[in-house]
Amino acid sequence: MSSYVIDPPKVVTVPVAGGGEFPVRRIFCVGRNYAEHTREMGGDPDREEPFFFTKPADALLTGGADMPYPPKTADLHHEMELVVAIGRGGTDITEAAALDHVYGYAAGLDMTRRDLQAVAKKAGRPWDMAKGFDLSAPIGEIVPAARIGHPAAGAITLSVNGKLRQSSDLDRQIWNVPETIAYLSGLVTLAPGDLIFTGTPEGVAAAVRGDLLEGAIAGVGSVRTRIV
Ligand code: MN
């Protein structure tokens, strides 16, 4: 018999294309990783080191399920992103070895309460409640790198109700996947089950109830959710 005094939390998983489930430990997110998005948020892409924030694992929303419009916001934004799934952990991983630590990739959405983020930025407060709220991370199936390789380029797009809202290419990332893994693993030890949302291109905007969000990354996969 277990000595847990309450039922233990469930392990959060993401379906893997072709079968199986990827168990999730932590979710890391890169801020401002495409120059045009950095500019639209008022930053200078030439002078900023990468920075990171996190979401809890149970913020994930899988299987194309509906996303309830979250509380305490009037400005819910979509951020379409490439997600890296870490299969092998490490500290101070080199850029040259970084891709050996990747299990696979997915398309994901870093949903953001932009109004709460603006208040936090202005007050110098944490972003947690702007970024890490319930079901703030819709994600598609994880596709093993063993099947698709390691995409360094390819179209990344998001349509809302069939109309193109975000459109860029993975090769426009300021910090590419090996550089991101190397940098992040110098800050914290990465472990199997970690996900890294690698930042969004320009075109972020508000989503409202009823909107159908459909994202795609060439060579990787897709993500979809309806805001309800
Ligand atoms: Mn983001």
C-alpha cells in the first residue's frame, strides 16, 4: 500500500504519432526568438540574450480538445511555436551534441493573457499568471526525430477561422534548437520528459470565443483547438 496521504498527481502525457505516450516533466518556453516578433513586442532582437519562462506540465491541452476562454483576461493571445521534446537529459550540453538529446518535435501554442503580461512587465513581476494558466499550452502529436529528422527550416503558420494570422520559417529563429538546448542546459539540468516551446514568430493577436486555431509546421505536424 502506498504511503501517499492524498492521491498522487497524474503523469501528464502527449500522444506520439504512430503510437505511445510521451510523459512530460517540465515545460520551458523561450521568449522573443524571432526578430519580427521581438520588434512587435517592443524589443531589440540584436541585443538580447535568450530568456526563459515555464508553464506547469498540466497546462498542456492535447487531442485537439476545445480550450475554455481563461478567466481574468480580456486579451487572450495566440503564439504558434515549434516544441522540442527532450528524450535524454543533461547539464551543459554542447551545441554539437544537443540534437542527440531530442526525442521529437511537435506543433504547439503558447497561449498568453497579454493584458496580465503587460501589467507584470510594467511592475517588474513574474509572468506565471500570464503564461502558465490552466490549459494554456495546446499541443499536437509529438513526432519522433527518428522519423522526421531535425527540422532547421520550414514554414510555421497559424490560421484563425481559416485566415492566415502567423506565417514565418523556422530558419528565422534567433536561437536555433541546438543553441537553445545548450543555453538552457547551462541554466538548469534537462531531463527526459522536458518540453521546450521555442518562441513565436510575428503576427500574435487576440483570440475570442468561437475562434478555431489551426497551426502547422512543415515536416513536423499540426495543432488545433477551438476557443469556447
Ligand atoms: Mn511564446
